[in-house]
Amino acid sequence: MRKTLVLTLVIALILSIQFATAGEHTVKHKNGIVLAMFGTTVEPALQGLLNIKDKMEDAYPNTPVRIAFTSNIIRKIWQKRAADPAYVKAHPEVPYEILHAQGPLATIANFQDEGFDTLIVQPTHIAPAEEFLDLSAYVKALASIETIKAKFKPFNKLVIGRPLLGTFGTTHPYEQDIEVAVKAMKEDVERAKKAGAALVYMGHGNDYFPSGGSYLQFQHIMDESYPEVTTLVGTVEGYPPFAQVLEVLKERGINKVVIRAFMIVAGDHATNDMAGPEEVSWKSMLEKEGISVIPYLHGMGENDEVADIYVRHVADAAADAAIQLK
Amino acid sequence: MRKTLVLTLVIALILSIQFATAGEHTVKHKNGIVLAMFGTTVEPALQGLLNIKDKMEDAYPNTPVRIAFTSNIIRKIWQKRAADPAYVKAHPEVPYEILHAQGPLATIANFQDEGFDTLIVQPTHIAPAEEFLDLSAYVKALASIETIKAKFKPFNKLVIGRPLLGTFGTTHPYEQDIEVAVKAMKEDVERAKKAGAALVYMGHGNDYFPSGGSYLQFQHIMDESYPEVTTLVGTVEGYPPFAQVLEVLKERGINKVVIRAFMIVAGDHATNDMAGPEEVSWKSMLEKEGISVIPYLHGMGENDEVADIYVRHVADAAADAAIQLK
Amino acid sequence: MRKTLVLTLVIALILSIQFATAGEHTVKHKNGIVLAMFGTTVEPALQGLLNIKDKMEDAYPNTPVRIAFTSNIIRKIWQKRAADPAYVKAHPEVPYEILHAQGPLATIANFQDEGFDTLIVQPTHIAPAEEFLDLSAYVKALASIETIKAKFKPFNKLVIGRPLLGTFGTTHPYEQDIEVAVKAMKEDVERAKKAGAALVYMGHGNDYFPSGGSYLQFQHIMDESYPEVTTLVGTVEGYPPFAQVLEVLKERGINKVVIRAFMIVAGDHATNDMAGPEEVSWKSMLEKEGISVIPYLHGMGENDEVADIYVRHVADAAADAAIQLK
Amino acid sequence: MRKTLVLTLVIALILSIQFATAGEHTVKHKNGIVLAMFGTTVEPALQGLLNIKDKMEDAYPNTPVRIAFTSNIIRKIWQKRAADPAYVKAHPEVPYEILHAQGPLATIANFQDEGFDTLIVQPTHIAPAEEFLDLSAYVKALASIETIKAKFKPFNKLVIGRPLLGTFGTTHPYEQDIEVAVKAMKEDVERAKKAGAALVYMGHGNDYFPSGGSYLQFQHIMDESYPEVTTLVGTVEGYPPFAQVLEVLKERGINKVVIRAFMIVAGDHATNDMAGPEEVSWKSMLEKEGISVIPYLHGMGENDEVADIYVRHVADAAADAAIQLK
């Protein structure tokens, strides 16, 4: 199987080469995709990320896809694990690329160093907020590097794809992205409906960025699209807080909820902050109010329709930049 | 009175000069403030802007304050009016600087051309959304101009202040800014309370930028701070829509509201979209539902406490950049 | 004549409008040219600049051309003169646009404010050195301003033309530009030849930028192209210094020279540093060595072939950016 | 010895950590140096580079120094060699870091990924020309990356040092840098003097960048400083060409020269273009004219005084940015 992978990769690299003229001489452009996420240290949660990567590779079999973890802390933990033979032996399911994941700058730069000068950076972010803007700042700065001879420009094209709930601008109105995301949530609605429960999502949120609008507009369109089930979104940080979710549940006399992390992976926040046994977990706090809780511990990336959205966001970013992915 | 103004200005210019060394020789730095707003063509609405300007000039008597209108369409209307002697004669209350207002680029550049190399651009925006990000892009680009000799750098310092509801980042957490704004709304709460009405704000909103979070978090903190009055925010464009406001009013059986534009001036949106006689105005749509409506046609800039917030945002931007305003 | 000018300008503005789609709606693009020079306070020297402007306007009758002076000191002197009615009356030959010349930032910004969003900034610089790089920094920064809606981007296109002796990069190899400039110097060679003299150019030079290569390569190609006359270039500042010019003259036993400023205008440097009566002028120092001196006090801009080169550099900058000048 | 190296490195890393506050919390800043050169495939030529690296490590024993090769072609050759066990075995003198050298982007990014957020990029360039400006563009772009939370900014400080002959700007006037370089050439002057020969340097030069001024000003100051020996500089590409060197040699009746590459390493240009047996080598062309030639096949980096200059340029870049190297 490893051999096949290597062979596939080699063929992919060959086929992903495009020819183009860049001033002085013909430069062979090579495409690549960087899948950037915050990162997680919870091994089973990786499935949310790897599923998106698989879909991406199925869609563009001749374009290498690499993973970047933006969190310095999470990368450090993987570095320790990678250096620990016992850990590596005990976790054959963790791929090499996770054990050795780098930040977005190094991932992009090493890709470029190997000759991949046409890159799409696709975040797995949910909302267009702090992390997405930070990553956009990296991409914009790198894409701005000009050289005196055009052929030495490090990047032919370097662009960024949209988060799940879209982003600013008129090319792809974010409201349409929310509508598409809402459609992909049907499985959660079905789950809640069967259980006779409301659906509660735990978004990440941010104390220093007003990202609540994306979550609440998503909630609003969920309500319009699935009036049969009450959907509520709260956040770990910032606004809308859990207290607001609880208040509405109580107002409406709801006594049963399905809860799921509105995050790409069901990592630490899902297992602890949302569904953990501590008193301050959402589960504990809901149960204390007499609401019975059905946690669904799967990251959004495990939902194939969500994974497909990220694949389409890559396709859009490529099309907008006239990059032909193969 | 004109003479006094000129004299004051001259003294202001002299005093606003700061001395500093910029490499090769001593450069005299001069401070200025640009007050940037979308603009309005409704003459009485100008009061919302001019009140902020007055407060700014009171606070920093030795720092000239200039107005920029970001809207191309609105500037063109003023240009036509300025060229029409009949209009000018009929409107002595409209100051020269409004008749001849320029966009932010020209306003900043002309300021710089006159030797003001240390500028604070203070938007009168409510939320950190499209217009604020666009203006930030101007400021960031202009501030990035470097020259081979430091003394020829066009700007010593060029920074931007925060909108009313704050912006991203940790230096001035936006939630605190919302709390401060909420305090300034007390007069509206009193007005609604006296009338036994709910308080409905019409924010601008945006179809292409998820700014709803700022408005809804503001609404949330209004609710917490003033539980005695129901506060709801809807937007002209995008999310949260008027329909959502109406739904809540009906749910709660509210039959009387005070409505006010959550915008710096009570211009076209306030007089027409909000309180106009057309069927699609908020007033008409509310009345159709049997809700009686008390419009309050004053821009937020006419609220002195709001105006003071913008003055403080200028002070913060100056302090963060080690600019000493006088 | 004034009326005709105004009429021509009005027609020019109308015709210079191009239609193009910019995302959300059709934006009318309007072209303009900014002619940027250091500036001069010597009235007759203005002819070097105004000749280039005339040629530019002849070539693109429907594109307004505006002048910017980059020197803060020179602009201040003109501002004083403009404010002095006696001066204005005594100098009817000085056009309004010179009396009120602004720096490049304000000139570009005011152009933009009037709706000209497609601009070519053409410096009248000789060499690609400090001033050209500084101006390029302005242009690059302004051109980089992006807005969330494409239609609000301040500049559709904003580009810079090359100095007389070209600049870095492969699109227009600078050596070819030097060759073209050398051809345009034929009139100086003829002048020197007739007088049985060597030809000495006074370039500006720079203590803080190694611009000597452009001058010496120009001198080298002059030598190859016109072997019948010795051409030497020295600079006011930096390298190659006058001392080196003098040394070669003495080595070769030359006792007669035509001297001319290798600058766009024959301003202060030409009249004083080059041909003035002071002991340290080049003329005085040459005469002290027994070399007879024929000063030619005309800026390079007065040479029609040189003026035409700047017109072509505008044409090249436009063509490279797919701007259709009319 | 390897163990000592590893130990030294580990201690270096620990000591190079500086503590500083970056807004939200204390970030440990770590310093590093990137030594960026074009690259060479000639093994013995590496000594010119490695000598500079050694000096750098001696000067800052607690700051790791990494090598980057800017040439894509040269990196590819090393990659092939690194993948060829026979080559690796046959060349134990080639260090791992050369076999696996990356471009400047990847070198800087990987450094950053390991936590080194305070970097000085020191080019080994001779003149401030194409390669230096390109590298500066990389550094400027990377240094411009801002994040919403200051603590996530990828680089605390990222600056670039000056080439041997200095660069634009007033902080370190380039003429002084040339003077310092001229002093370091004393050994070459002595060599030529002993041999009763002129001294001819082969600079690289550039067809698309007017870099000749740096070389000729260097030559000028060599002449002033060492009048006893004629020094001439020609370039492989562009101006001043070999033909000009030859012309002067013939004019002055010089029949013996010491030739040396004015490049950091004595690589392909030195061994072939300068001193090779082909008809078009400088040696062959000079000998054809009856001039006897003494090639000196050592890169400038092998001259300890030159290596020390690069160390000082790192020190200056650090001091200018308030970085404390240890």
C-alpha cells in the first residue's frame, strides 16, 4: 500500500506540472493544496481533518495536499510525541504528516522550495474570524513578494479558500455559504428529530473578534430551513455565550438536546468543555437544569457533505485565480 | 467670528508642531485628525457629524480636524451643490468643508501636503465591518510608505481609531467598547421607558460582511443592562433583518416602540427606510402589525456621550502610537 | 486661448473615460498622467518640464496631465510666491499649476478624488536611484489598496514609468534605454564637435545611493557611439565626482569643454554649481586649470528627443498595464 | 567532535532565548542568523561561504547560523547529489547543511517554525543589486505579517544586513562600506605588487540592473588608496565589461595581471569564465593580448577581513533593530 502511495504521489507530481511562460523563459508551474487547521492533539479527532484531506485528494488526484497546524502549542505536543518511540509505536494510526506537522508559513515555504509555486491554502475554519484573518495575512504577504526578474518570483499564484460559513466580499456572498452549510447539517437535524430533542451546537467563538454574527445567522437560517427542530448555537469563548443558549432552552421549555461541536474536529473542546464530566461542561450544566443531553462526538469534518464544501471552496479559489487543478 | 476662527487655527497650527529627530535632521511633526464617515446629503443630519467634530476640537484645540466622506456618490452630490450658487445661498448652515468634502485618500494626502505628517483617522462607523476594513486598508497602505532617507517619509505616524463598537485585537477588547456604548444609550432607554415602549434600533448591516454579531452582542448587553426595556436591533441590509425584530416583538406581545437609527447621522436611511411614509418603511410595516411607532430622528452623533466615545477612541489611537495630541 | 484650453480639457475628460466592469457594476475608468519631478524655483528652467508636459498632451490629447513636485522645500517656496500678489503679477509666464504644485501623494490623491482611477506616474528622473525608488514606493503602496467590494478600490490601475536611463527588470532592459538616451544627445555632441571641445555633463548623483553606474555606462555608450568627441559625466553629489572628470580631461590634454546639466531642468545646479561665478563652480574650477568652458544652460527636457523619450516611457507603462491612453 | 557540536548547539539554543513581553503574555524570543548566498556547486569553493559562517558562529556562539542558497538550479544539483550515496560517500567534506540547503523562504520559515522569531538575514552579496533587492523583498514581506493577537505574529523582528559594498540609505553610508572593503583588499594589492602586476577583479554584474557604479566606485577608491597598483574591475554580465578592462590595460601598457573573482566564492565563474582554458575566458583573452595572467582562485569569503565585514554587517543590522545577539 505504501508503494502504491509513493507511485501515486510521483505520478501526481508529474501530472500536476503546468507549463507557462513567465517573462524570460518557460517556468513549469506546479500546483499544491495546503489544508490549514488549528490542530488537535486528540488522535480520534484527526478523522475530521483526514476525511477532508481524503476528499480533496479524490477530487484532485494529481495535486499534492499538505496539512498545516496553526497552533504553536499543538505542534509542540506533536513534536514531543514524534520524538517518543513508545508513542509512535502505540499510535500506528497517526500519519507521519501529523506527527511532523508544521505551521502554515513553513508548510507553504517547504512546498515552494520543492517547486510548487501555485498554491491554494484552504483553512478548515468555520467562521471568517481571527484565525482566518491571520492566515489571510500570511497568504497576502507571501503572495506580494515580487522579484526583479519575473521568473524568480517565489509564487506564481498563492490564494486562500473560504471558511465553511464564507467570508466578506461579493464574489461568493457569505449568506449563500451559510445556506449551503445549513443544508449539510440535515443529518444533525434528523438525529435531533428522532430523539425529540433540540439541536445545540458549540462553536468556538472569540473574546477578541465579534464573530457571533456568523454563528447566529447560521442559527437563523437553520431555524428557517428546519422549523421542526430548534437549533441553537453557543460559543466556548465570547458571544453568543452558553448562558444565552440555556436561557432560550428554558424559555421554550426544552428538556432534551443533541449537542455537537461546531468545529472541524471533535477534539478537546468537544470531549471536555462540551461533553466532559466536569461541572462546567455544557453537558453537566444542561443536566443540572434538568435537560437530558445526547452528545454527538464527531467533528464537522467527518460529515461528508461538510468535507465536500471545503473541496468546493478549493475549487472556487482555484477558479477565481485561473488555476487549473487536476 | 471668522477672524477668531482663523486666529485660532493659526495658533493651533503653531502649537500642534512637535519637534523630533528623524535621522538626518530635525523634522517638525504636526498632528491632525481626519474624521471619516460615509457621508450624508441630508442637511439637518450633518449635526450628528458636526457634533463629534466640535467635541474633538474642544478636546484638542491645537489639532486641526478635517472631514472626509467615503461615499463617491455622496461626494458627487455635494460637488454639484457646491457649484450651484442658489443652493449655497439657500443653505448658509452647511459649512464649506462639507460642500467640498473629499474622500479619505485626498483628505489625508492634502493634510500631509500641508505638512501634517502625524495623523489619526477616526471613522464614525458603528461596527468593525466593511467600511472600517476598507478605511483601514487605506491607512495601512499609506503608513507603509518608506523612503530611502527617513526624513522624506510622508507620514511620521498614521493610525486609525476604533468604531463605536470596537474592533478586533486585544489592546482594547471590543466587548468593553460595546459595554461603553451601551451605557451611552441610557437616554434612549429612558425615552422608551417613559413611553412604555420597546426600543428598536435600525443598524446599517451588510449583505457581504457578517457584521450582525456586533449588533446582536450590543443588543444582548443592552438587555442585561436595561432589563426594564426590550431592546432589539435590526439592519437595513443583511443580518439581523427587520423580520427577526418583528417576530420577537410579536412573540413578546409588544405594541409600542421607539425607533432610532443606529447610525451616526439620521440621514436617508432614518428619514425614509426607517420612518418614511412608504409601505416598506419600518414604521409602516410595524404599524401594519398594530404596533405604534415613535420615531426619534437624531443620529447617534447627536448624543453627546456617543460623540465623547469617538473623542476617546482618538485619544486611545494617539496614546497607542505615542502621539501627543494637544 | 484660455477658453480653448478649458474646452479641450473638458472634451479630454469626456473622451478619456473608458468603460469596464469591476465586479458588482460597471465602473467608468478615467485615465490620467502625473508628471513627477523634484521641482525647481528657477522660472526659466521650468521650460524643461513644461516641454515634456506639452509633448505628453500632444501625444494623449484626451488624457489630463498634472505636475507634482517631490521636493518639500521647493513646494514651500512656490507656496510663498503664490501667496504674494506682486510675484504673481510679475511672473505671468508661471502657470497656475506650478504656483500650486503639490507633492506626488496629494497630486495622485486629488486626481483620484475627481474620478481618475487609472493613472500613470511618469518621473522626469534621469537615473533609477533614490528619488525614483521613493516615488515607486508611493505608487506601489497606493496601488496595493484593496477594498472588500472591488468597485470601491481607489485605483483601477496605478503604475510608474521609467526614468530616462531605464530601470531594473527584463521587460525594458535598461541598457537599451541608455542607448536610446545616447542617440538623443546627438545635438550636444554636434555642439561640442563644432566647438572642438569635449562634452562634460553634470549629473546629480547621490551620496547615499550608488547611482554612478548609470552615468558611467551612459558615458561609455556615448564614447562608443560618438568616438569623435570625448564625453565625461560627473556628479554634484557622490560618485563619479568632478575630480575624476577633471583628471581625465588633464590626462587627455583637453583644454575646451561644453558643459551641460544632465538634469531635466537647468535650475539651481546648472546656473550656480555648474556655471556660476563662485570659485567652486565647475566652470571656475575648469578655467582655473586652463580649460575654456562653454556652458549650455538648457535642461534636458528642452531637448525634444529627450521629451519624446518620456512620452514613450508613459506609452510603455500604459501598454505593460493594458491601459489604453487616448 | 560531533557530540561537542550538538552540545554546543543545544547550549546555544538555550542561551539565545530572550524574554520579552508581547501584549498578552510573555513570549520567549529566540535569535537566529540566515546566511544567504546564490550558492555554488564547486566543492572547494564552499570554503568562501563556510569561513564566513565560522566567523559568524565565533562572534555569536549562542545564535544558530543557517545557510540558504537562493539559486533554484544550484539547489537542485545539491538535491541530486544528496540523493546519490556514492557522491555523499566521496565528499565527506561537504556538510549536511549544504547537501540539503534550501532557498531563503524555506530556510527562514523552518527557522521560524522551530521558534526562532528574531532573525537577521545576512546576504553574502557584493553589491546592492538584483539579488539583494530580491532578498530584501522576501524579508520585507515576511516581516510585514501582522496577526490580530500580537503574540501570534510569526516574527518578532526580521531584518536584513548589508552587502559587502553597502546599500542605500543614510544610516550606514555605502561609501564608507566601500572604503572598509577597500582596506580588506590589501592582501590582493600586496600580491599584485610583489608580482609587479596590475590587479583585475571579475565582478558578477547584471544585464538588467545598473550595478556598475558600486564596482567602479570601489575601483576608484582602490586607486586612491593603493596608487602603487592599478586596480580594475570588470563584470561577467553587464557593465563594466571585460572589454573596458582590457582597453585600460592596453592604454597603460600593462603586461601582467593578478586576476581574482570579486565574488564570495571562487566557483564556476572563477574557475571557468575567469581562469578556464576556453578561448573566451578572461585568462585566455588577456594572454592573447600578450598579458601574463596570475589567477588567484579564492573566493572573497576566504579573506578573513572580508568575512569579518559580514559579521559586522550582522552586528549593525542587529543593533539597528535593537536585537541583542549573543
